[in-house]
Amino acid sequence: MSGTVTLALPPTTGLMVPAEAIVDTGETQYLFVTKEGGRFEPRRVHLGAHLEDRVEILGGVSEGEAVVTTGNFLIDSESRLRAAIEGQTSGAAAPRDPAPRPTP
């Protein structure tokens, strides 16, 4: 059995972003805010209502800030990879070449 439900709610105003801008880890939700110099800053956000393909942002980003709406999966993957690499090399000596190479 199925049905369609329509709710008559009073109009409200709020900050909405495309649903595809949200990265949801299951425990936290965040999005990427664009910064100068082609950089991106991850921001943890608190979500409100979902309306079709848009999501209400209750906190974590302000009106007027530009957010990444496509390609955020690539940015997330690269940032996680970079953090993993930096975590492995921080505090450790740079890897040495195990054997000297012959000179031509």
C-alpha cells in the first residue's frame, strides 16, 4: 500500500544548499567552503529540513559563503589521503634509499 502526503506548513526563511553539497559520514555532516587561492575548508554543519534536492543549514556556514556543490567527493578523498600521508610522515625521518644506485 502506498500514498501521497502533503503537509501544509507556514512559509519560513532559511539557508538552503543543494543536497549534493553535503558530505554525510553517518555520524557527522559537512560541506566544503571555497577559500582564496583555490583552497577549500571543510565545515561541520547542522542540518534542518530536506526539501526535494535542497537541505536547510541550521549552523556551520553563513549566508554569502560559497560552497562546493559538485566534485566534493574528490576534494574529500584528496584531503583524507593527504592527511593519511602526513600522519605517516610526521615525526618520522624521510625514507632513505635502501641501496645506492650505480653511477653511469
